Amino acid sequence: MSQFFSYLPDVFVRSSSYRNNNVDPYVLAKNIFRRIKIREDLDDIILGFSQYTIQNNERPDQIAYDVYGQMEYDWVILLTNNIINIYDEWPMTEHEMYNYMVRKYGTSLVDSIHHWVTQEVKTPGPNGRIILKGGIQVPEDFTYRTSTGTLVPKSELVRPISNYDYESEINNYKRNIYLLRPEFVSQFIEEFEELVSYLPSVENSPDSAAKRSPNTVREEFIPVKPTYQSLVGQISSIDFATEQEFTSRTVTLAGASIEQGDVLADGSTVATTSSSASAVTESAGVSTEVVTNQYGSAGSSSGQTSSGSSSSSSGGY
């Protein structure tokens, strides 16, 4: 098949929708979509072919060597028989056939009944006339009566076809092919090369026989912008409400307090403490002591205050 692709013309395939460094993004490839087939009206050229039955394990290149003297002409055999997929349209070997049926039906169902077909039924006598052709696919319970009303027995009317027989019949049908006579091979290749080539067109490249289709895709220019990296915005600097801790807080008297002899904020008044009273409150299960004087409380408590009373005293100068 390698020689077959050598006859196919080239085509520039666009691989991108924009230019890169002012270079057109084209890749040169073989145009595998160019296809030629044999004319369907073989009545006029049937003398140029001969029938051939493919033997077991026989490949197209082996037949080409035996008939044409060159293994590279295997594509001629495939083309003249309109074979595109050799794995499905070329007959399988016995080993390949059995493995295929095992994959399709399973080992236990290879010999199972696939369908039923009729047997040939004739009228009585040595020169009986055929009244029912054989090989017609029918259901298992098919019945038939002759013109005299006689019911034909099932054993003489139908017969089963197994999965193996069904697949073998299809495989054997693929063995019958036509071969182009050796004296016409050269003329066939010349005509094939002429038909597969491009017709004159503005799409044909002037430098080569390849085809290029310009203006089929809109040209796009993608500007390249500088990129920056920054940690701003990656770490939150605000504590949202969902991140705050809504648990009980304990307030103690430790820390800054007002004592005798301290200078007030205005710088002119000196604090003198007097007798004070303390009250104990409960807030969210935490017991704290609040001390008050004439300047206010030295501490505070958060949360709800339990039922009860608190006493305080104030003094003066």
C-alpha cells in the first residue's frame, strides 16, 4: 500500500488560526480524501478482469506478486474490488474466524442455531417441479402445504443454520474477487494517476503541485501582554464576622487602674480613694469582681447579669 499513497497529491493543511512569527501555520500532507473507484458498469470492460478465489492465509501482496510480479501492486487488487477496510472486507483465516466467533457469541454458543432456512421442495416424480426454493430464511415454526393440501414435514421443509455456518458463509463470500488482467495494469495506473491529480485551480501552489486554500480561516492576531505576580489579594487582611470568636470573655482587674496619688488626664486633679464596696456578678458562667469608686468602675464584665443585687458606694472630697 505504500506505493498507493505516492500517487496521491499533496495538500497544505492549516494547523492554526493565526500567524506565528509571521509564518503561515501550514503542514504539508497527503490528500487521503482523493479517492477513485472502478466504474459500476462492468459490462463493457468485463473482459479486462478474471475471477479469483482467495485461499486460506493468502494476503493481497502475495496475490499481487503471483499475478503481476510486484508486491507493491496490492493496492490495485483492493481498488478493483472496492475494498477500503482490509480488516473487515478481506476473508479471515480459520484461526481468526474462530477467535472472532468466540468474541461475538461466546465459546458455548458457537454451534448454537442462528436461524432456519428452507429446503428445496419438489413435486412428486423423477422430473419434479420445484415448488419451494431452498435457502430462504424462515422462522422455526414455518409450515408449508402443497397444492394438493399435503403438509410437508418439518424435517423435509426447514433446516437449522448454526452461528459457525452463518459466519463461515459470509467469510467465504469475501473470497470471490476480480483481478485486473496483467496486460492492463500499466494503463490502469496511468489513468488512476491522472484522475487523482488536481484540476487547474487558483488553489494550486505555483511552486509545487500541492493545493493551498487561502482565506478559509479568519486571520487572528493575539497580542502578548506582560504578566505580573503579586501577593496582594491572596491573603485576607480583614477579619470577617464568620472568622471571629463568639465565646465568653473573662475580664479581670489585672492591668492599668486608678490609685491614690495618680494624676488625672487634665493634670490638675489628684485622685483620693475612699471606702468602696464590691459586687460579684456572673457572666456566661464566669465569676468576676467589679470595684467602683468615685471615678467609676475599675473593671467591667460582659454578658448577662444574673438575678440579684449589687451594692456600690461613692465618696467625695
